[in-house]
Amino acid sequence: MRQFELALTFAILFAVLWPATFGVRPRRGIAAGALIVTLIAQLQIEGYRWQMVPLYLLAVGLAVGDILFIDRDLKWGNRVARAFAGSAGVGILVLLPALLPVPVMPVPSGPEAIGTRSFQLIDASRQEAYGPSPGTPRTYMAQVWYPANPTEDDDPLPWSQDWDVVAPATATNIGFPSWTLNHTRYTTSNTYDKAPIIDGTFPVIIYSHGWTGFRTIAVNQIENLVSNGYIVVAPDHTYGSVATRFPSGEVITHDENALPDEEVVGEEAYRNAAAELISVFAADLGHVISSLEQGRDGPFGILAERADLTRIGVYGHSTGGGAAIQLCLTDERCDAVLGLDPWVEPLPDRIIRNSPVRPSLYMRSDPWRGTENDAVLRGLAGRSEDVTYWLGVEGAHHNDFVVTPLFSPLAASLGLKGPIATGRIIPIVDNYLLGFFDVFLLGTGPASLETVTFEEVSVELISP
């Protein structure tokens, strides 16, 4: 709970327990004043969130009671009942905002401050395959994070600048009411909008989200990479992203026909659709690189000049992980690839039979190990002409590889993540993600990959 939310809770406890403890209500207006002032301060400074509504109502009710009740003395029986029932009631009402808190982004490990800019990209060489207007040029949003020099007056951005469309769409997509995640509006990132980029050139890492993900779904990972000296670019894969907002204000949600229900369309149609979806994602990643290659005259402007395109890493989660692998199997501009539960099973034979020629790291959660997808991935690892790290994370589920663990202590109970603690999975992913790219893009040595151990992680080093 936030600072003024706690202050309001203590004001409520004061109004409940003072009469129970001393047998007399405080002078009329004192409790009411404390409650109303604290309530207004909380709403004005921190802002309303729906998890606090029961406490808001209780505060107002206690304030009204303090003004209306003429009898200021309480009998012993009422004192005992108020002490136990009141304390228990407050404790129950506090559970909701405590178990569904405003998420807090971890502080990045590196020394660099972080700036960001978002761009609309158009790939005139490709026709849109999805949505109501197929055949138009493929258009998508891409966000760039980079080492920056913000001013003292700059404030960090929300975790997603599009939270007002992303949060409701995500909540609905996982079966909750659309307003369930609206409190994430108060979650700030460690990133500053349009802060000047610092001098120098930096290796580039491109991140690809999964089906119905979005470009900031792993913002904590991205910030950690950038703070350690990388430029990171993450596209919203239009019609594959849960929601994408364009500068015009148009919002495009995911196209369910892009990945139809296998039970409805059949196995073959489903696999063809999945292969096409991954190919579209991979082509977006390739177009990001091509756009960077245009330099200052391209869509990324000065940021492209600071991108060291001789050192390009690509990583992704789920469908985005499959896209990252497909790109690096077919595009020599990729220097290293990392997949978090990468979905490679739908990749066509013409792609999957290629032997990887770049360093790779595959991190897999419990439900994704030992599957047919894992067997395809293992085949890739076995044919690799460069080093491959084969990792399993005990206790992790698919969503542990994105921002989900930071959202609620209830996430595991709700089936949204695995039993592994948030305080474990976040540093595990950060360690291997940063360590892998440090080794193969910066050449800083394998210490962070091979000497830092976590008991939940099994690591196999596959050499050609």
C-alpha cells in the first residue's frame, strides 16, 4: 500500500480503537476531521483506485458517526465488540489493496539513466495480412529506450504510456473486468520521455512480445538492459498486440483470426496461421533493423546514429521468441538470439531445418519443458554451429518471463504465474538476459553466465 493509503488506514484504526480502548469517543469532530483530511489527501496526492473503495466508505461512515452520535461513552460490551469486530473488519478490508497493490518497477542495475521515444513505422514492401483493411502497407509502433541524460525537472513515465488502452484490453483478455488493472496507471517506470541521448554508440537489442502482448510487457527487463549500456527497440506487432495506439489516436486490438481456435479451424489451418503470425512478427523485427540502417534520415533519426549495428541481439517471449529465432535463422544481421519460452513448433520446415550460426540462449518454464515444442527447440540447439545455453527454471510458468510477477502477490494463486517467488524470477531472468548479451555483444566474458548460480535454474552448455 502507498504512503497515504497507509495513513488513511491508521486514521480508520484510530477512529475504531480509541473508543474501544478508553471507553469514550474523542471530542466530536476530531476523528471525523482526521478521517476526512486523510481521505482527501490520499485522493488528491496518490489518486483513487478501486481496491480502496471499501476503506473509503468505512472512513466516510466513521466520520459521519463521529458527528452524529451524541453519546460519547461506550459500555464494556460495546468496547470489546468494537475492538475485535472493528479490528477484524479493517484487517479484511485492507487485504484487497494489499494483495492487489500498485505495482512497483524494480530499480535497474546499471549506472545509466533511461530515455525513450516512440515511432510509427510503415513497411511499404509488405501488405497487411490482418484486420479490416488487408493489403494496405504494414504499419506498426516501435518504442526505443536508450542511455539518456534527463534533467532534474523530468519525471519518469508510467510503465506504459498506453496503459489506458493496454490495461483494459489485457484484463479483458485474461477474463477479468476491463477496469481490473486500471490502478496500474500509478505505476511509474524508470524511464524519461524524450530525454537527450548521451554521447557514444551502443549495441542494439530488439525485443519481440508474444501473442496478445505489447511492447512494454517486459519493461523491467528492457530498462535493466538499457541502464547497462544498450539501445533496446520493441515493436507493437499490430493485430498481434493486445492493443496498439497510433499517433492519430486510432486503437487497434488483436485480430482473433490471426491465431484462430484450433478446435474450430482444425490442426492444419491452425498451424498455418501460427506460422504466418510468427513470420509477420519476424518481418517486423527485420524491418526495425532496416529502419535503423537508414541512419539519421530514417524514422529513428539521431537515435539510429547512436546504434552500433555491428552488434545486434534479438530476444522475445513465446510467439515473439519464435519470431526472434526465425529472424536469426534467416538474417545475417543478427549476432545473438535469446528465447524465453520461444514458440518454434509452428515454424515451417524451410526455416526450422536451417542450422543456427549465432550464439543462442533458450530459457524454458516448467509447463514448456518436455513438450513437442521443446523437442523442436532441442533439435535447433543440437544442430547449432555456435554455443547454445539450454536453461530450465523450476517453479516458473510462461508469464513469469514478462512483467506479470510484479503485479500482485495473488498472481500465482490466480494461475497467472508459477510458484517461484517474484524476488527470485526477476533476478534470474535479468542475470541471464544481461549476461548473455554482455558476453556476445560486448565481449565482457562469461562470468555472469557461468559463475552466478540459482538453485532453481538448470543450465546445459551445448557446444558445436
